[in-house]
Amino acid sequence: MSYNSRPSNMERITTPELAEKFIAEQLDELRAQIGDKKVLLALSGGVDSSVVAALLIKAVGKQLICVHVNHGLMRKGESEQVIEVFRNQMDANLIYVDATERFLTKLEGVADPESKRKIIGSEFIAVFDEEKAKQSDIKFLAQGTIYPDILESAGVKAHHNVGGLPEELEFELVEPLKFLYKDEVRVVGLALGLPHSMVFRQPFPGPGLGVRCLGAITRDRLHALREADAILREEFANCGLAEKVWQYFIAVPDFKSVGVKDGKRYEGWPAVIRAVNTTDAMTATIEEIPYPVLHKIVDRITSEVDGINRVVFDLTPKPIGTIEWE
Ligand code: XMP
């Protein structure tokens, strides 16, 4: 990451026209920097890496090699969207690595949250490095660094992005968004033709569902979590909350309670709904979800998701509760 600052006279990118101007300037600069060499990018499908990918595809086409590592902890449909948008629609050079088995095997029996994060982070780097080693003649590494990342790493806020890559000494960095704020990245992403759902995606932690499948991750509970989370997202989209609430998701603890289904005892896990609003993720308040929406979500999750027999709503603000449960 380079540590210079945003030029004081740099205009805030707020309109499609300003985004087009930024894109045109970047295309010239990127082509001049990269020439006919190859660039590698870890493409998570998050807003920043997606916008960098779209920009570089426009600038240097197939000289960009995108690597999408599916760690098995993505939300429902996420890796599929990356493949659809970048490989099918944008005709990008995309390497898709399904590393699900590898991650879940490493995580088996590991209950401690910090250990889980460390395993996910180091395994991610290992998988990416292996893909890098299979390529020849890579000269550049692209990264979706944005301006708040630079400000945070300069000491404003402790950063815990374990999904991040280590400092690169081997390659020259390409960081076209490094002076942009998040809202500007979104305006640029839309101007580049990325889908609205990708550009306005809520934040998603690097370790993904790994920090929401609480305690030692099991495949059946992870599956239940992914399905319940998809229902929550669908219902939030249906009632307009998806665009309003800053972050919302399901966490599934590793204990069961007693329930009854079809006249029989039915032990299942609880699904915990978290829906918070914040500006900087340092503090957060709770979204007041209308009761009819909550009831619908409870009905759907308990009837459609195998293994879940209760749904509870976490009303705890940050502080004292962090946004994630782990
Ligand atoms: P907490 O749980 O600390 O989360 O209140 C604050 C924000 O950071 C996100 N988060 C992460 N993001 N890698 C990330 O990229 C991580 O390891 C990580 N842990 C938490 C969290 O989702 C929330 O938006």
C-alpha cells in the first residue's frame, strides 16, 4: 500500500459525468503504467476489488488475471455472481478456485474465534500464492485499496482485515482507487456498468460466514446459516430494508434447543438476526425492523431451513456488542 495523500484539490466524484472523467484519466494512467505486461488481482466480489477489476478489464483486457478464491464461507450466490459478471458478461480472464474442502478441513474442530480468523487468513494467502506461482510473467499486483484504508493503516483505526494480502515486494502495485472514498468508488462502479447489487453490496468480512457460524464450523450448520442468511437478504430486499440498513446477517450458534415439529420433538439451532446502522463501524445502532417483517422471516427460516427451530433478534448496540458475533 502506498502512503501518499489525496490531492487537496481533487474534486469529489459524485455524478456519472465526474466518474467518466475519472475513468478516462485512469485508463490512460493504467495503460501507461502497465504497458503490455500482466496484472494479477485477488477478486473477492466485494465493491472495491470488483471496481478495480472492471477498471482494469477496460484498460488492459486479458492482461488482467483475476483470481477468485471461494473459501467455502461465501454467502449464497456470491461466487456465482462473480463468475457471471466477470467471466460471462465482461469476458475477463478469471481463475475460479473452489477451495471449500481445503478451508473447511483446516477449520474442523477449531472453536476459538481468533484461531479461526488466522486459519482463514493464512489459508487464503496460501491458495492465492499457489495460483500466483502457476502464472508466468506477472509484473503487477492490483489491489482494491481505497482512501479510508490508507487513513486507517496510518493509525486512525486498528484494521482487522485478515483476508488482506501481505505487503508485496515482488510485484509493483496497481491501486487505482487509492484516493477514493467509498461513495466515490460506488459512483465509478456504476459508471463502469457493474450491477447495482454488486456496487451497493453491504460490507462482508474477509473470513465471511466463518465468523457467523459460531464455534467449530460444521458443514450442516454452515449450510443452514447460508440458507437462513439468503432468506433474510431476500426479505430485506422485498421490503426496502436492504438499501437502508448498513449491515444485516444471520449468525448461528453451536448449540441446540428443544422444539416441536409435525407433532415430534425437534432439536435445532437458533438463527440470530443482526441488523445494524453505523457510519464508521466503530459504534452501531439497531435497525427497528417492523414486526410483520420479523414474523415473515421467522416463518420462512423455521419452515424452509433444515436444522433451525428458533429465530431471535439481537437488540444489542455496539458498544457493547461488536457487529459480528466473533
Ligand atoms: P465488529 O464485529 O468489530 O465489526 O464490530 C466491524 C466491521 O468490520 C467487519 N469485520 C471485518 N471485515 N475482515 C474484514 O474485512 C474481518 O476480519 C472482519 N471482522 C469484522 C464487520 O463485518 C463490520 O462491518
